[in-house]
Amino acid sequence: MEKLVKKLGAYKGIQVPKLDRTISDAEMQAELDRAAQCAGRTYEKDKAESGDCVVIDFVGTIDGVAFDGGEEKDCPLELGSGRFIPGFEEQLFGVRKGDRIDVKVTFPQDYQAEELAGKDAVFDVTVKSVYGLDVPELTDEIIRKVSEQNTIEEFKEFVTSEILRKRESDYARQKEDFLVAKIIEDSEIEIPYVLINERAEQIRQDLEKKLQQSGKTLQDYMQANGLSREEYLKLSEEDAKMMLEGQAVLDEIAEIEGFSFTKEELEEEIGKMAELYNMKVKELRSMMGLFGENMLGEDIKSRKAIDFVLEQSIEI
């Protein structure tokens, strides 16, 4: 088979931005305020203001079509908390119990669900309750009531560790993506269109299966994301090309560095998969066949390649 990587970019010593471990005063204060609010006492109010809590039902639509994750019942929401997308909470200032309003918003361009990013949406909101909250001054006694810590200082240490744990988890994924993208950028790769087309078709089939399981159709998906058929096909091809390029450079690195996989490593991975899918190892191996086992072995080599690139990277 013809080599896909004509020229491999540098993969040792790639510079990546260092993880910011600074916890701002605002981040810490927000967690302290949240702890105090957990010990607060609620009382019914006639009209909602900033800082009040409303209990709402809502259904979100884009161009009249409901989207995944856009519906919830009996959802408590503190107005002004910034928990919902920008512009949502402000439109609930002044609502009363029993009100039903349309909340119109635009999802941020960097929204985590890419299919919603930048889209205009309308939420049909029903207000079921409006509550005010009397918040006590935060003390060690309050901390013991609302957490597993004994003092405010212990709680601050816990908050710091949790924020950093979340950042480190996000950073690990982002770092891998950054490194592979950088190697691809500096490489010369030629992926035959037939391979791109095959992978794109697989991506589309996987998506359609997920849509069917949730009771939706491909047409619903394209409409919710404002995509024409041509745009949908193009995006799936772009995703396929990016995936294949990433796999190609990792395969090349594994070959250069002499990475391989052992029988024991393969059996360990099959065991993990069998446990994950609640299957017997023998049954899973029968389903996978020799081709499937070889593919899993290639995944092990790719993991070793990206781990090597991570070890060789330089945080600045």
C-alpha cells in the first residue's frame, strides 16, 4: 500500500501552552457563595428579580424543530447565575408564577455542542414557581452542614483541587488535539478520496443510528443545524479527512519509533472491551475476528505514538 505520509512534520519538542493553575478570586468567591446559598432558606415571591430562583419547564427549538438537550421540566434556575446561555436568564426578570414566555437567544460561537454553536433558538418557558433566598453568612458551621469539610479553609482547599482536576482533564484532551493538529499542519499527507469517502460514509451511518435511537431523522438533524444535504456531506468528508490524517501521522511515528504491541497488551484491551460491553471474551473475539484484533493492535500502537509525542512536548 502506498504511503500516505509523504513528509512527516516534527513530532519531538513541540511547544504547547502550559496549563494555567491560577484560581482567581472571582472563581473562589463564586464557590463560597454557592456553599452559603445551599444553607439558605427559600420563600415564595410574587415577581422574580436577579438572585431569585425560578422553577421552569422549557422546550427549545431551532427553526421550529426541537433539538437534543433543549427540553427540561421542573428545572431550578438562579437568575443572574450565568448558568444558562447569555441572554436567557435576563429575559426572566420580572416573571411571575404561571407566566409562559418565549425566550429568544443565540448560542455562542464556541458553544460546546458544535451543532448548536451560533444558532438562533427559541425556548418556550413556563414559570412554575418563583422563590427568594435568605442567604446566611458563611461560617465553619455552615461549611460542615453543606459539605464534607470542617472549615472554610478546608473548603477552599477542596474547591482549588476540584477546579484544577477539571482543568487538567480538559487540558489533557486539548493538548493531544493540539499536538496532532500541529504535526498534520507541518506534514505532507495524501489521503486517497476513496478512503475519505469510505470513512465519511461510516461517520454518516454512525450518526444516523444514533438519531434513530433517539427517535429523530437525518432531516431533523440537518434542519436543526441549518445544513443543506450538500453541506452535510461536505462536513462529514472534512471530518473523515481530519481523522485519517491524524491516524496516518501516528502510524508513521509508530513505525519510525518501532512501537508494536504484544499479545498480552492485546488480550488486556480485549478484556476491557468485553467488560465494557458486558460480553464474554471468547464471544467478543469471535465477533471481532482477526481483522478486528489487528485494528485493535493498531490502536494500541497509535496510543503509544501519541503518548510518546506528549512526553516529548515542551510546555511554555
